[in-house]
Amino acid sequence: MKLPADLQGALDACATAPSDPAVARRAIGMLDLTSLNGDDGDRTIEALCARALTPEGPVAAVCVWPRFVPTARKALAGTPVKIATVVNFPTGEADAAAVAAETRRAIEDGADEIDVVLPYRAFIDGARTQPMNVVKACREACGDKALLKVILESGAFPDAELLAWASRDAIAAGADFLKTSTGKTQPAATLEAAAVMLDSIYESGKPVGFKAAGGIRDAAGAAGFLALADHILGEGWATPRTFRFGASSLLDALLAELGHRTGQDAAPVPAPAGY
């Protein structure tokens, strides 16, 4: 993806940002620990929720299929970890009424955050009203009960200009967050796409967050995205309220960076006092 000169300069300055323990700790608190596999079951989700309470503190959220929202809600009761789920996922091809109904059910089941897929193929093909009607319907269904993250599927966009257009339209339609990817297509999250989306957030002047999802597997990769957010939106902008990583394998890499055992060698982590 070819970027304007100013964004390319920002990317060049941040692409090799060093990872260190401070970055790893920061990233853990911004993680949406995710499992969206076809063979997920209640035990899978319960194990995911147990991992969400790490030796370095809780992740921001777990992200699961809608049918597992009650399982996650029960497993994480009394903790600060949010429950996120996906709608219109992963193809983005449902109509506005179906997406609104799916969103309402998820919220009734206990979802705190909704990650909705923009009808990105239609948008890329030139449609504007129908894709944003889907986002608006999801926004209305969320109301003030749930955070709305709009997945643009940035890797499908042919150029930066069209991705910026989709970003601006999604913000205008009520997105609380812009999210790069479903993780089901390639490329997933890239620094090029992040630069475009973060710049669109900056230009909007609105309190909209950003989520990088898919393909971020180590602390060095996370460091680049955090550095880019700091560069474009200012030091201190990126917090769990404004910035998320959507990933499943990233947590183990971040914990390893901090010297913790991971995987089968890890000891169970008790919930911190007060949860």
C-alpha cells in the first residue's frame, strides 16, 4: 500500500521501534485475547478466560463467538476483563436488520463490546449507503450499552485513499473504534494500514480508538504499532480505552518477554485480590 509522504515518514520512524519490558506490559493491558475457531467449545473459552488474568494483570477483553458470550461472562464474573464478540463475521455480507438483531442478542447475553465487519467488498466495489447503513444499524443496537468496533478488513483495500475514505465514513457512522482485520484474510494488520487509519482518527478530532488485529505475534510487532500510535496521535493517547491488539498467540510472546513461563510449562495464575 503506497502511503502519502508524511505517513510513510511516520511509518519509517516507527517500524523498527524496540521492544522492552515496558512495551510488553503496556501491550498486555491492551490485548483482546481472541478465539474465533470453528472447533471452539465451552472448555476452549473457559481456558481462554483463565489466560486473560495474567501474572502482569488482566488483558482488556476476550473476544469470542456470540454463542460463547454467556460462557465468557460466567468465567470472568467479578473481573475487569470485558467481553467482546463479533457480528456480520467474517464475510460482512449480512443486511442491516440481521446485523442489528445479532448485536442486540449478543448484548442481552452479556457482551460489552461488538466487533462488526463493514460490508467491505460492497464498499470497495463502490457502494456507500448500504455498508454504512449496516454500521449505523449496529451503532443504534449498541446504544450506550456496548462499545462498537468496526472491522474494515484493511488488507482487502487496493489503496490508501479508499481505506481512508472507509475510515472516515465508519467514524461518521458512529464507530467507537476502527479495527484493521477479521484475521481470516491476508494480509491482516499492517503498519501501512494502521498509519492510514490512525491518521483518519487524528483528522476526525473525535474520541475514536484503534484496534490492530491479525498476524501480530511478538513483542517487536506490537512495539511498532504502539510507536506509530504515539507518533500520530501523541504520547499517552494509546491506552486500553483507545487502543487494542486482537490476537491469540501474542499474549504468550509478551509474557515470555517479561520472563514468565508460558504454554504447558506455565503454572495456573490465581485471580488477583479484589476481583
